[in-house]
Amino acid sequence: MATHEYSKWDGSQEFQPQSADKLFEQISEYLMQYGEDVLRNLDDVDDDDLPEVVEMIQKEGLIERDEEGRWSVTPKGLRKIQDKSLHDLFLTFNRDALGRHETQQKGEGTVSLEDTRSYVFGDPLANIDMHETLKNAYIRQGGGVPIRLSQEDYVVHETEYQTRCATAVLIDMSGSMGRYGKYYTTKKVAVALQALVRAQYPQDSIQMIGFYTFANKMTERELLNSAPKPVSMYDSRIHLRYDMDDPKGRVPQHFTNIHAGLRLARSHLLKQAAGNKQIIVITDGEPTAHIEGREVVLIYPPAEKTAAHTLAEVRRCAAAGIRVSSYALIEDYFYLGLVNFVQEMARVSNGVAAYCSCEDLGKFVFESFVGGRHTKRYGA
């Protein structure tokens, strides 16, 4: 399959076939919108019959066949998608708002400051200010070359103390998230957050958790391949129970179980040795499912019982010292019940809540992420 790039001809351009990077960007957009179905369409194609575009991307090391012969994005490809998502979001809001959280505490950290001090045994060698060190030696020996260094010449950069933070991002995968680009935008923000943590907060941890009728942790690749659960029931009223260990019949997946997501997030964060812990919830609907013992309960329209179970879990998170921020995606109409519910989540946890459009989601979530990284002094 031939590939072409079109642009206005001014007589100076040399014809160039479209690059593998550009083609991979286009496939990445499809992956963000539709999930792994994009790659599954290629699984049955023999390698000898692969389209030229796929061969180009494969040679660049951006996609590969796994041990089961299924196409998947490589770690290199994942990083590329994450970095592109972060770049795209930075274009939509003021990058300065995403700076590091400042603190007066100084010590061994990851951010070099302009201040310097004398070297102390045990300081990381990577923090040495070579310019000042060489200048000190030059002055001490009265000029001339070669310059001979002595221990008293060494100077190191001060570093800003950064408290490690563990974050769990809860992503609504219910059926309604497939409308109006809500899941696409949410996934793009989540993928960009992964890039931000890797580049700017390497001591932090971030875990993506998808919630629907149930909840599960997602790896970077699983997040990229994910999509909302298709709606399988259209009854005006639903009240069902399923045994989680031995469900009878097919369990509908498209419900909104914030309760299960919060439980899983709290369990995960309690195991993290981080100074600060936070949960960021992104949803477009009130909870319509919750857990009772070893049963999952599905109730539609949203019921007070489900809300009570969910809010009780929010309180447990707050009692464990976990900051909870909730964002309600509202695109098609002003859903008062959803707004009231996320505000109630904020009230019982003393946390953050807001409702926003897809356009504003990135700014809200990124500011919440950075704001949740409260710094603590050593031993605090």
C-alpha cells in the first residue's frame, strides 16, 4: 500500500514518503479512540502480506508481535504515545501552572537549585558544580595549568526536597463514557500523566484503575488498549445481584462501580511507602453498582443505597490519609445528580470536586495531581 504526504507545492520541496513516526502517530490516535480493536484487525494478516505502513512501523521498533502472535505496542511505542499526549495537553494550557510544588526544605532530591554549598562526604557526585569547583581550584593554586583539585575545592548544587507521592487514577469505563469523546479525552489525560510522572517526578508512583461493573488495575499497555464497556441492558429499571466468585450467567459490564474502584485504590495505596497518597476519580455518572460482601449489586436508576456504600468508602480513604479528588464530565446535559454526588464525595473526604467538559479535564486533573503532592519535612 503506497503512502503519500500532501502539502502546498512551492517548487522547493523534495518528495518524501510519509515517515514511520508520522504513521505511528495516526495509528496511536486510533488506539486512543478505539482501543485494541485497531491492532486486533491485523492479527490474522500473514507477515508476507503486511501493508507497507505496518512493516515501516515494525522496523522502527514501535509495534511487535507478542508470544501469542498478537500485535502490540512496544515499550518504545508506549513512551512515544505518552510523550505526544503530554505535549498535546501542554499546548492547551499554561505549562507554568504544572511546575514542581515548592518547599523550603532542602536536601537530597531530584531538582537542582541555583544555590551551591561545599561538598560533604556522601553527596551524589552528579550534583557537583564543575564550573565553581574548577574556579575554586584555579584560585587556590594561584592560576596556571594543569588545575589540580583538592577536596576543599568541590562545590555541589543544592537540591529541592521532593516528597514521594503515590497516586491512583480511577477511570470510568461505563457504557456512557463512549459518547462525546469522553473516554478518549480521559485516556489521553491519563497517558499524559504517566509521561509527566516519568519525566518530572521519577520518585513517584502512579497506578491506573478502570472501574465499570467491577474494577481492575491497568498496566500502561492495558490502558492504551482499553475502551468503555458496551451497553448490554436497556431496561428502565434494574436491580440485580451477582456472586463475584461464582456468577450465574453473563454479568453486564457497563455499570458504574465507583465503590469497587475506591476499594481497590485504597488497598493499593496502603501498600505504598509514600509520604503522600491521593486518588483522582474521573466519571460521567452517579454510581450504579456497589459491593456487598462477595456480591456485586447493580441498581438503575442510581439508588441511595449505592451512594451510601460509595461514600462510606470515600470516608475510609480519607481516614487512611488519602486525598480524594473527583471530576464529573458533563457534556450532553447538566446532570444535577452527578454534580451533587461528587460534591458530597468532597464533603465527606475534605477533598476536591469539580464538574467540567472534556476540553477542561486535562487542566483540572493536572492541577489536582500537582496540588496533591504536599511536601513533608524529614521525619514528618
